[in-house]
Amino acid sequence: MTRIRVKLHYQDDVRGMAIDSTMPFEEFIDRLTTKFERSFEGLGIKFKDEDGGKVTLRDESDYELAIETARESAKGKPEGRLEVWCTDI
């Protein structure tokens, strides 16, 4: 199991949280929306992939790609990193 440090961007606010790579998608979304006091339906969520492109995060398969990206960033270290941008939609 990999620990992942998540950097969250929303408007002018930058927040952080630590998650385990085994955390379910629903729990991740619940923690993210609670942190910014927004509903999932009202947020556009993107993460930066290994190529530096921003990928939309809307469902379980997008989340799995985000977790895999964070695991890749760890490269043998005990902790991966994931950067997430949230916007109002």
C-alpha cells in the first residue's frame, strides 16, 4: 500500500490531505467535497497525469488512473504525490 500526498487547488485555496492508495473513490470524493464544502455535482475535478496533462476525474476508472499516476510518482519511495484542481461547474 502506498501513501499518497494530495495537493488540492480550488479558487485561491490550496489544501492538502494524505490518503492510502486503497481508499475507495467514494471516500476520496467525500473527503474532497467536505474540505471545500461543495457538492460533487457542482465541481469539475482534474488531476495531472505523468505526462503533465490534466485529466478529468469523474468516476472510478478516472480515480484508478489518478492513483496509478501517484504510485508511479513514488518510484520506490514510500509516498506518492497527486495534484488535483477543482473548479465550479
